Amino acid sequence: TIVSGKAIVQTARQQGYAVGAFNTNNLEWTQAILRVAQAKQAPTIIAASMGAIKYMGGFETVAHIVRDLDQSFGITVPIAIHLDHGDYTAAKAAIKAGFTSVMFDGSHLPLAENLEKTREIVALAHEQNISVEAEVGSIGGEEDGIIGTGEIAPIDDAVAMIQTEIDFIAAGIGNIHGRYPKDWQGLNLAHLKDLTTTLDSMTHSQVPFVLHGGSGVPDDQIRAAISMGVAKVNVNTEAQLAFHQALRDFILTDQDLIGKNYDPRKLLAPGVTAVETSLAERLAVFGASSH
Ligand code: G3H
Ligand code: ZN
């Protein structure tokens, strides 16, 4: 069932777990995420980056694929269709196309401009019960051409951002997109605690916090972050690595040279299964199953 992102992320925060926000790349990926969500009874966010949306054929196409599969698979758990790291134009296009949640990522803009544009997107989105995520500080590393400095989010920036009435907030706390370097220092959990304590003291309802760069963060750090207010964890790279490894193993060991494995539906199947296994493991760590 397609719902607004706000509904599921706020519930997760109140109940002390995190919703998985899993990036999709294509039809198979979308199917895999929906199957895992339903099998684990986990409210889930299907996230699409601007790059993935372009690849899949546009905003409407992505929204239609998710909505149609949700129906035809008979998905009963809540599912949100979310724009991941969108710019101003993309956020507007996603709202128009039927996404139920958008991230406006103005983290590379001067703070005043980030706040102003976020406010505009909030006004447009909330009219249609679409939730909005924004970012302060910066997530390190690179995702789909989006490169971040990894700046730890100043508390004051987060305080100003919350006043735009966004529904959940992403902030740099030492997290990085893609693979973590060997000498990575870990999440700055002390800073996360300061951020969420400050934000919670300002509002009636608790503000759900979003952890980007979920791939490769050790389970204990994820659990600690959830206990401090993280209610949405974004995962992309991990599923891609699982897909790549399984597909590679399959091709390199496939002896059925005159058989039928050149059929893409057979060829991709081991990769898709690996994506499902990898996402299901994450949902268990997030405490998101059986809700
Ligand atoms: O916005 C998407 C996520 O932050 C994905 O990060 O690829 O490191 O899991 P990841
Ligand atoms: Zn991200």
C-alpha cells in the first residue's frame, strides 16, 4: 500500500526502530524491495536517485512501476515512493509525478539558500500530503554523481532547518556514501545525540533523523544510532555489491553453455536473490520487521 513517507518514519521513531530506505535501479530491484518488505512485514521506502530515475525512464515511469507492482503483488505493508538527494527541479518533478516523499538536498548550497528552497518544497509537498527530507552538514563520499564534503552538521544549522517544517532530517555525522575507507572513524554518535536532544526539545513530536550511507556501518553503530533518534536508514551500495558478487559467481561457474542461461530473466535471478537476502538482513538490524 502506497503511503506518505511521514506516516511510516514517524511511527518508526515513536516505536524505536528504523525504516529501511532502499534505492531502486530497475524493475527487478523494485520487485526485490517489495518482496522483502512484504515477506518481513516491514514498512519500507523505495528510494530513487536522479540518476536512477533518468535510467529508468523518468519520474512518472518510476512512480507507475512502484504503484503498479504494489497492486499486482498485493503488497499490504506501507510503502513510500521517495526521491533520494533531489535538486530543486527534481523535487518539484517528483511531487508532480506521484512520489509520496521527497528529499530536497541543498547541502551544497549556502545555508540561507538551502533553507529558502527547502521551505518552498515543503509548501508544495505538504499540500499533497507528501513528506520532505532535507540535509544539513554533508554526507561524505559519492553517490550517483552527488559528491559531499562530509562536513559534520552544526547544531544551529539543524535547528534552523527544522523550522522549515520538514518531516525528517539528514545531517552529516561522519557517515559516507559508498564503501567506508579502512581508516574510517565510525559515526559521531556523541554529535548525533546532541543533535537529536536539541531538536526534540524544540518540537512537540520527536524529529525523525535519517542516516545516509547505511552500507557497511557496523550493526552495533546502527542500533546505537536508532536508540538516539534515527528512524530511516538509507542503503544502496550494499545491495549493489551483493548483486554484483552473485551475478559474477553465477557467470563464472555456469556450465550450461548450450542451455538457457542467456535468458536475462535466468541470468539476473541469482543477483536479485542476493539483493533480497542482503536487504532482509538489514531490516532485522533496523528492528523493522513485523510491524
Ligand atoms: O541516499 C542513499 C544512501 O545514503 C545510500 O548510501 O550507498 O552508502 O548505502 P550507501
Ligand atoms: Zn544518501
